[in-house]
Amino acid sequence: MKIIGTNFMGHDSAVFFIDTKAKEIFAMSTERVTRIKHDSKDPGPILEKYRFEDVDHVCQGYGAFDEKVRTDLGAERVAALIQKKAYCDLLQPKYIKDLFPSAKEKYLAYLKSFLNNPLKTLEDLDRVKPDFRRRFLEAHKNESDRKVLEDYMKEVFGEHGIVPKSFEFYDHHLCHAAGAYHFSPFAYRQKCLSVTLDGWGDGCFGKAFLFDGDRFELVGTSPIRQVDHEGIDIDPSHDLTSIGILYGNFTVALGLRRYSDEGKVEALAAFGKKDEAMYDALMEATKITPEGMDYDPAAIKPYYDMAYLKKKAEELGQENFAATIQEYLEDAVVAYMTKLAEKFPDIDTLCFSGGVAANIIMNLAVYERTKFKNLYIFPPMGDEGVAVGAALLKALEEGEDIGWVNEYYMPYFGNALSKEEVESALEIFSDRVRQEYVGDVWPEMAAESIAQKKIVAIVHGRMEFGPRALGNRSILANPTDPAIKDRINLTVKRRPKYQPFCPSILEEERERLFESSFPHKHMAIGFRVKEEYRDKIPSAIHVDGTARPQFVEEADNPAYYRLLKKVKERTGFGVVINTSFNLHGRTIVHTAEDAFLDFIDCNIDELYIEGYRITRR
């Protein structure tokens, strides 16, 4: 059976394709094709780029059409999708910054669009008018929300030759939880709690499920509630009680972007100390029981007032402001997990997903301070991950065997570059780069350059699904060089100096270098580096003494393992800095042209791409 799961709307839209008979998987986020970070358009660009044949079912990772507080599936969301698509078709943005043009830039983009396709441009201009949503809703007022959305999905998928037997809709948090459980090493082996926390979806910002093989039971719910707007400067699109929205409010108050820059808040927090009064107020507004997390909307209201939060950030200093929300997050989630542990004393396995699960220091707190030592954080933990769960839930409904999916424990689910694609890009950029085909010895050559303190990018095999680069679309460097972190931040990634870089590390080095840890492979949790090694690999360690590692064994990624072994031979440590191959504000490179463009646009010394060694002219 062939099933497409999708996060069809909202940030991090994505497609997950599974062929249960052939035991094949393909997955990709829309942002990788468009290069617009956290793209919220429908996944049409993926469907245009890749062909999916004989699809039986298409399944969406949201399901509550009748949600009273805030529906994620209404006709109004479809109207917004259509408007966003029209706006992007007019602007043709290359990166996220291009979505915010000056008046002159917008005029020139619209003019270019009109000259290329007048009729399409006039249609798109009509759709971006302020009254389009009102007109759309009026035209569809006698149709159910489900029909409006399903008709639009049929249109999008049908444009690309996909006409499934059915379109299905599943609970958002169940999709998060099911994907995490079935890809975990615990699936079909033992009972397991699968917990979700995020901004919101289908009326909740979190749920807890007890999984046992194909069976699952809802055991906890964290509901959203409306925050009163009166007297405060509130973002009306994020006026719901939620631990994810709350953290996002602090992110915005620091002048950063919601759904994108929360990791910067986490990094900045290590330089500060919490404000006791604000921390206490946050904790008092939070209700934690074994049945879930909840908020008193009146008590939490000040922390939805953006004017107040910006003032507090200025008063406390950015570092202390960030430290306050970070420590609150850690302690609130640990308290919740502790309550769950007491409710289920015989279970010590935990799967964790949802956007909040991207917080690595919070995950470390759960590992260190609760009984859940058997911990699995789903690599595509954000909303791209609901596409996975939606497809798997449908497969289970149809009686299909999915017990094999966790054999794909490394999320290399995306595209691989063909020799022809690489050679075509080489021809395009021939006046700006030099090439040398080195074949299968590229891992050792790259390792030698890293040992010589060069910054190296690598592209090989299938692209990662989820936010982390895990050795197939990566920028690598030597962590023993104390200056390399600032060099990458300032001249390569071009991002704030306080952001740390994370290491890929040979599994055989784990117990040597870290205090308490487990064989984690996905850079989704931090561990504490032993004191005696903190000055040996300084550029891989944050100011708090933690690192977010990917522990690598040969079976995970043979070529990458060879690279690390050679680095160890040359430097004494099987460790490299590994950051995603992209400039700040761009997404991980998807095509060979993306790779060459990002290589040329920043100060990377060498690029190794499918056996070719690339340098600048």
C-alpha cells in the first residue's frame, strides 16, 4: 500500500511517503524545495519536484474540524493558504528575507510577473487583496470546513497526478506521538509513553499516550484556552495558553522570529540567571497534574503582553530574560514528566515529540531529573513530523505491517543527488569553482582538511528529514581549534556569536568524553562534557559545559564514520563540529545548485559533493 502523510498547512509543511509492500520511505519538508525557512505553503512544490505514483491514501496531520477554541482546519485557513501561494507566485522569493520587500522591490516583482504571465498575475493580484478571505468564505458559506479543505487538497494533489482513494484526517498530537513511537527502538518491544508538547494543534498544546504495539491509549491532555485581549498588546494569532506559545512570546520580545529562533533563546539563556519574581509568577500560573499541563488564563495574561515583555527584557537584560523562560520550561516539563512517572510506575521508556521537544537542554533535564533513562526524541519533532504519524496511522487502520519502519533509524529520507545533477551544476558554476573527482576516498580527504583546520562542507547520500544535519548535508570543522566557532558564526553561517555548534562524535568516544549519556544519534539532547576535556574540544562545547552530540557508528553512515575515524587518527579525537550546510536565513541545501551557491556565498574552504572536491577559483 502507498500512503502519503502530510502537514498540509501551517509552518513546516511536509510530505511523508511510505510504500508498505516495498518497505520504502521518502520524506521532505516544503522548505527544502522552496528554500523559505519553515515554509507554510501547501506541499505543492514537493509534488511538483518528485513523482508519486499509484497513491492509495493521502492523510493530514490535523483532524479536529469542530474545535471550538481555535480550529486548524477551517475554510479561513484554506483562504490563507491560497493567498500565501498567490503572494509567493508574484514575488518569486529565493529566501525568507525576500518575503518582506520594499515597495519598489514589490512593484518590480509584480511587473516582472505580469510580463511573464499577465492572466495568472491578475488572478494572483486579486487573491492577495485584503477582502479575498471575506469573498472566499462567502462563496463557501454553505459548505462544511472539511469539504472546503478536502476539495483544495484534491486540487493540489490532482495537479500532480495524485488521485487517491481517500483523504483522511488524524488528530495532530496523535500523529506526533505515533511517529515518535513507531520510529523509536522501543516499538513492539515494550510499553512506552509517547508525550507531545508544541504551540497548539487540534485544541491542545500537548497530549500523552500509552503505546503497546499497534494499540494506544490517550492518558493525558494539555488544552489550549483563550487569553483575554483587553488592556494588553497581544498577538491575536497567538492568544492561546500553551507552553510553546509562551516560549515563543519571549522569543519575539527579544526581537527574534517565532517558530524559528527559539534555539537562540535557549543558547542565550546559558549566559544569564533567571529573575526569581518572573519565574515564580510563571510557575504559579501553570497547573501540572498527571493528566496534563494547563494554565490560568488570567494569571498568565501578562506574559502575552508584548509591550510588557519587551520592557522586562530591557530591564532584566536579554541573557537573564532568556534564562528565566528557559529555566521555567525545564522545571515545568520535568514536573509534568515526574507526575507521569508516578502515574505509570512500571514504565521507564519515553518518546518525546512536538516543537517543544527541540529544546535540547530541557531534554537533558528530563533525562537527568526523571526516571526516563530510555528516552527517544523524534528527529522530525516539529510539525513536519505529523506527516509521518498520519501515514502510519492509516497503514495500521488498513492492517499493514509497519513494524519495520524503525529499521530506518537514521532519518535519511530525502533526495540523493545524481551524477548528472552534480555535473550539470559544475558546468553552471565552472567559472567560479575548481573541481577534482576523488571518488570513494573523499571521507579521508575531507578529514585531512578538517585536521588542518579547514572548514569543509559535505553532500552525499540522501538528505536528512527534520531540522538537524546528520552528516549528509553538513558543514564540518575541527573542534580542537578554539577560534573556529567564532569564524564559522561570523564568516560562514553569519549568525550571533553566542550560538553554539554541535559535534558529531564516534560512539566509541562517548563514555570517554561525557559524564552521563546514552547512544543518541540525532542531536536532539545535550549532555555534559567531562571537565578534563572541555579545553580539548572547546569549539564543540557551549558555555554551560554541554554539547548536543550525534554519536556515530559505522552502520549509521559508513562514509561519515570513516571521516570521523580519520579525524581521530589525525587529532586524537573522533569529533567534528557539524552544522547544517546553509547560510543563516536559508534552508539546508537541497539541490547541487543550492550546494554550489551556498559554498560560493560563504567562507567554506572546500566542498565534497558526491565524490567531487570543489574549491574556489
